[in-house]
Amino acid sequence: MRSGEASSAPGSLGWNRETAALALLSFAMLIVSLDQYIVVVALPDIARDLGYSAQTLQSVISAYAVASAGFLLFGGRAADLLGRRRILATGLALYAGASLAGGLATGPGMLLAARAFQGLGGALVFPTTLALINTTFPEGQARNRALGIWGGAGAAGLVIGVLLGGLLTQAFGWEAVFLVNVVLAGPALLLAFVLIPPDGEREKGRTFDLPGALSVTLGVTLIVFALVQGPEVGWLSPGILISAVAGLLLIGAFAVIERRSSDPLMPPRLLSNTNLITGVVTAFMFMATFGSVLYFLSIYFQQILGYDALQTGAGFLIPTAIVVAGSTAAGQFVTRFGLRITLAAALAFGALGAVLLGVAISPDGSYAELIPGLIALSIGDGVVFTTMFIAAATGVADREQGIASGIASTGSGVGAAVGLALLVLVATAGLEDLTGDRLRIAAADGISTAMFVVAGGIVATLLVAVIRCPTPPAPESAAVPRQWRRC
């Protein structure tokens, strides 16, 4: 450990201040993660009560995704410069306030604004929790174990969100999927001031790189907006084309600004870190594939199998348990077998699971037929989630862990938008003029096809993991972490 009491053994996490802080950071990650999908099961009730149309309902999901993905780099930089405890507390407060507003919303506009501010709060919390763990625990076994716990909370949140959303919607109505965040984030905010050490003085000579921050934040936001809304309003519509072009121009401007900046938002040396780049690519592909499956399973359960909100939530009990176990154990797997072997094996399980789901999904299918695919996919899901962030943090200096975490989490956010946009096109192709049973049969076939595409994407990620094996930052050192020895 870097401060405070030492653990009882190297790499262990005996109960001390650092471990208590880890529990809080994992809990904060769980809160942010579960909200990406907690509203999915509640969407039909939200549409009925607030007057959303079939064309505008998806905006409840996209408002969060756009704001979150656009501000992740900003959140990571802010954590490095302004203090990680300050940014964590700010993000949790924003998250709780936006959730309260969402639960009290009386119209579509108010709800969309609340979802956007929830996304902004999440963009501050996500990279900050990751940076705090990476600067609290030294690289190697201790950090791997800590990231396993944090990753278990994050990966589990994606599936727990659907489960909890079903339970809350069935018992208390759709408002509860927002108000529950107030109950969760409020205590976490208070505990942050107790368990997280106070921030030191701001490092002299470092600037916020405001032109870089504004250009990349607005650029990513516009690109994600185009990707998320394109399937709904049409890829060639003026708004989508303008957003996409403006976003790309702003990203180009960001690259020019960074080359000329004396203290760039994204230091070039980070982009030469092969471990970070491998982690970012994996995070992008992970959310584009694994992360999109939850959405389609929710649709399949409700629209094809006829499940209600509670039954849909219960359908995610098995994936939740396996994802938690896989994510928590991933750090130990990395320590014992190395990053490449762990990542490749997990991706192989995930690809197999996606294929099995593609085969099992049908208009007359059953939940029992899905179980083998759910188990294999969930094993891969849990292990990959933790492993990709271990890779992204390796070889990064403490003073830059915030921005490195922001880069990795931005990759996952953009990947979620790209993956869902493309897979929605695949799953809904040819459904426009269908109704009744013909629509139901075609929708099931579309979801099945989407699962096979997901499998292909996971195989592509597997090739990246095998070819771009992370390398130790100091090969000549005798103290090379064990995770590199079998890479």
C-alpha cells in the first residue's frame, strides 16, 4: 500500500482505510453503471405516463449515453487537476440531484434534461473512481485485486440495472428507477468526505487546456449524438449529418490544439503507451458487443416472450451472479496467468456465449434454452470488464491516471453508442411494414442475427488481444510484475 496501514500480506486487501475507500469507490461505480440500463424495463410505463412516442422513447436512453460519453475526458482531466475527492463528490451530488429531478418529472423535456445531467454526473464519477484506485494501490497484485472488486461492481451494475429496474417498476412505478439513485448516491457522497483523503494543493504549471477540453467534449458529444439518433431519425437527415461533420471537425481541431499546447489534455506519451491503447480498443469493442446484449435481451424478454417488468428483471439473475464472480476473480487471473491469456480466454467464452444465444433466440424459444449462452457470455463479460481496465492503467504515472481513466472510459462510452446504433440497424432491418405475428417472428430473427454479429465483434477483439499483447514498462527491471511473465 502507498499510505496508511499495510495489509497483512503482499497483494492482500486486509481491512484498513484503503480497503474501506475501495468499497466506497466500487459502490459509486455500481451506482453509475446500473443506471445505464435501469430504465430499459421501465420504458413502456414512461412512454404511457409522459407521452413519449415510439420514435422519441429511445431518447431516454440516448440522453444519458450522449452526455456521459462526451464528458468522460473532461471528468478525467478535472480529477487530475482539481482534486479527485472534489470531482467524485461533485459527480455524486450532480447524480443524486438529477435523479431526484427525473423521479419528479412531469413531461418528456424535464426527464430528458435529468437524464443528461445524470450522464454528466456519471462522467465525473467513472474515471475518478478508477483513478483513485490506481493511485491508491501499487501496480501488480494489489491493484489487480482492487480492480477486480471495482470491476465486479461495474460489470454487475450493467445487469443489476435491468434486474433492479424490473423489481422497482413492478412494485413502485417507473419513478422509482430514478429515486433509488438518490438513496444510493446520497450516503456515498457523505462517505466520500470520510474515507477519501483530502486533495492536496493543485500542481503548479499545469493548466486545464480549456480549448482542448471544449473541442474534444463537444466533438465526442456530437458524434455520439449522431450515432445514437441516426437509426431513429435517419442517417441522411440534416441534423445527423451536421452533427457528425461538426463532431469530426472538432476532433480534428482537438488534435491540432494538442500538438501546440504546452500542457495538453491528452499528453502524446499516453498515446504511445501500448497497454493503454490496447485497453481503450478493448473497452470500445467490449461495450459495442457485450454491452449491447443487455438491451436486446430486454427487448426479447418483453416483446417476444411476453414477460412483464418483474419477469424481465428476474431473467437477469443468472447473468448478474456470474458477472460479479467473473469480474471479482479477474484480477487474480491476471496476476496468475497474465493479461493476454486472461483476456483471450474470456473473449473466447464471450464469443461462444453470443453464438449460443443467437441459436437459442427464436419466436417460440424459452428461457431455459438461453441459459448455456447466458452463462458463457456472462463469464466473458465479467472477466473482460476488469481486465481491460487493468491493461489501460499499466505503466501510467499517478499524476495522469485521471486522464488515462478518462480515455479508457471514453472508449467504452463511444463503443456503447456505436455498437447499439449498428446492432439496432441489423436487428430491425425489414421490420417497417410488418405487424402482428409477422412482426414478432421477424423481430426475433433480427435479434438472433444481432447476436451472431456480436459474436463476430468479440472474435475481432480476441484477435486484438492476441496480437497486441501488453508489454512490461521496464523489461530490464528485476521487479517486473508477475502479470507480464506469461504474456
